[in-house]
Amino acid sequence: MQPVRPLLPRRRPLHQQLRPGYNKHPRQSNAAPCSSKNIHQFESSSLNTDSVSQAQSILSGVQPDEPNRSIADETPAPIHHNWLYRRVALPVLALLRMGASPEKLAWSIAAGLLIGINPILGSTTILCLAVAFVFRLNVAASQLGNHIVYPLELILVIPFIRVASRIFHTAPMPLSANELLRAAREHPFDLSRQLWLWEWHAFLLWAAIALGSIPIIALAITPVLRLLLSRVRAHKYPVIPAI
């Protein structure tokens, strides 16, 4: 009588269950490492090709081609204007763009230029505002002309006083500092009255010159402002060549 085989399958020993590389088919287990090695080689080669393509794209972005270099070389360099262009020409162009007429700007600038050289020091700004308010001139343009000629005001004070003293037959103004100090110590009231008289005569001389010069200057610069306005409206840049 043969023994009865157990119905349950035989269990493997414990040391074989814990072995990681155990497999029923040894041929397949030997082939698996080879296939995984090939897969790793393929992935590493694909990664190398991807890194090379990325590096080439970065280099192409950093190093432009020849047409782009030629376009960059043809780009004009920025123009640096001097102080006169920035402080005089650009404000006038801004006023023209804002809608000021060339005739009004011409009269405003001419009035500011002549008011700025009057011999009464410290009165140019207030006098410009008063004239612009009375004759409805452009305040910004008149103040621009006033500040342009400010150095000339200091230079022309003495010549105005000397010429006016000859025209009105008054005593000439002493140019020596010692004489002025001695007159201030000995006759202070007479000196102050004489100073006001010199200033008044110089102011009258300036007013006569200004009344004749303002229309001439205004008529002279009106065509220039009209030309600038036409270039601004036609968008012709630069409106004024680089100075």
C-alpha cells in the first residue's frame, strides 16, 4: 500500500524564501541582469544626447549668428546733447508739443530776454510775471528767456549806469570801493539818493532799448519756431540736429 501524498503543496525552506534572487527558472534569472544592463546603457546614452542638445541651444542663445551681429552693429549709439540743447531747445520743443503757437512763444521769449538784463537787480522774475500777465504771454517761455540771460544782467549793470549818467548829465558813478565807502561814511543819505538816481536813469535807458529790441527779436525767431513746429507735427526726428 502506497502512502498518500499530502494535498497541500510543499513549502520551500525558509532560507530559500528569504533569498532575493531566487527564481524557479534559472535561465530567465540569468537573462534579467543583462536586459537591465542594456536598459541602463540606453538611458545613459539618451541623457547624454539630451544634455548635449541643451548645451547647444544655450550656446546658440549666448552667441548670436552673423546677421544678428550685423544688426546690433548697425544700431546707432545714443546721442548726448550739451547743456544748451537740454536747457533751451528741449523746453521750447516741449511747449510747441503742448500747443503753444510760434508767434506767442517768440514774443514771450523776446520779452524774457530783454527783461532779464534790466539794471535793477532782483526784479526780473516779478517783472516777467507782470508783463506775461498783462500781455497774455507764455509764462514758462518768458521765464526761460529771463534765466538764460541772467549772467548778462550782472555784466551790464555798470555799463547801463555809466551810459545813463552821460545821457542824463548826472555825476558819474565812482568805481573805486574806497570812494564808495568814504561817501557812505560821510554822506550816507546823499549816496543812497544818488544810487537810486543812477538806477532810475539806467532803467529808463534799458526800457528804451527793450521797446525797440523786443519786436525785432520776436520777428526774427518766429520763422525758426514755425519750422520747428512743422518738424514736430511731421514727426521728423531729430527735430534739431545734435549740438
